[in-house]
Amino acid sequence: DTAVSQTPKYLVTQMGNDKSIKCEQNLGHDTMYWYKQDSKKFLKIMFSYNNKELIINETVPNRFSPKSPDKAHLNLHINSLELGDSAVYFCASSQTGDTQYFGPGTRLTVL
Amino acid sequence: GNSVTQMEGPVTLSEEAFLTINCTYTATGYPSLFWYVQYPGEGLQLLLKATKADDKGSNKGFEATYRKETTSFHLEKGSVQVSDSAVYFCALNPNTGNQFYFGTGTSLTVIP
């Protein structure tokens, strides 16, 4: 059973489009995260939700909007995509304060 | 504040060589420390962790010891294999909230 899953795995789209990435975890964790990994493998935290409440909201453009319908799901919607949004986006989950478990990533390419 | 400083790569080693990847940290309080590994095209996986000073984490032949006096958590392996080629991340959880702090990653390539 996949612990943290993301869809889609690859996303290729044109500048200006709106897209969503979905994440689900079946570990029963109460906290979920979105990270962005650039081409140099640098990981940047974007958002974190604890029991559906936003608790970390780093400095990202407001074109990025997370949504957590329940504590097992955290989706990321991106409006008006730009070239600089091209990256790999990782979802992760943890039980508060414990080890983070990562999904396989979504590679977003904006043309 | 909290931060992790990790040895810059890339690192290239021959098979069976000894590996050390340095990691030092800054933290308020009593953090937990982690090493994650990212194989090509995959997400990060926990490699090992240590939750208090002098603890040693170990897995798959890798080891790291939580050294509070030197604020370090260096990753070591006695004999690397080609299959160890990956990017390694040192990370810190300050145990005062939900945020992790990751190092910049060290790319390791092991050649036969």
C-alpha cells in the first residue's frame, strides 16, 4: 500500500494555465506538507496543514493555494502558471513532531 | 534560529570506498536529527534518525551519531556500493512545532 501518493506524476502545461496537484496519505498522520524542489535539488517548504488547519505558510506567490478537505488529503492549486514554477513538488506527512514521509513527487513543466 | 549546513557536493567515490558526508546544525532546544536519501526520480526516504544526544542512527550500513558538543550529525558508510548513488539530505526537527529544516543535499555518485 502506498503511504503518501500524489497525482499526477508528470504535468506539462502552458504558461498562464491553472493546474492542481493532489496528495493523499493513508498513514493516519495529522500533519501534511507541500515542498518545492528546484533543479539543484534544494527543498523549500511551502505550506503545512495540521488537522485541516494551515500552520505554515512560507513566502510563496498567492497564485499557490493549498486546500485540505480532510486530514488525509492536501491539494495544491496553482493559478496563472509561470516558467519559474517548473519544479518537482513533493507532498509529505507526519504525526506531529515525528518523521516526515514523502510522496513520489510531481514534476511540473511550464512551457 | 534553526538551520542545517551540509557538505557541498557532488561527491564521487569508487565502489568500496569510505563515505563521510558532513552535517552541522543550529537549533534552539533539543532537536531530532535525520538523514534522508533521494534516489533518482523518487521522493525522499528516511535513511536514519537520532532523537537525543549521543544516539547513533543506523540503516543499510550507514551510520550517524548525534553529537551535541560539536552540533554535528555526520553520515558515514564503510564501503559504498553503486546502488548508494543518490542525493542525501540532513534534516532537523526542533520538536517545537511541525517544521523540518533541510540541508541543501549532497549528491553522491559511486563508480564501479
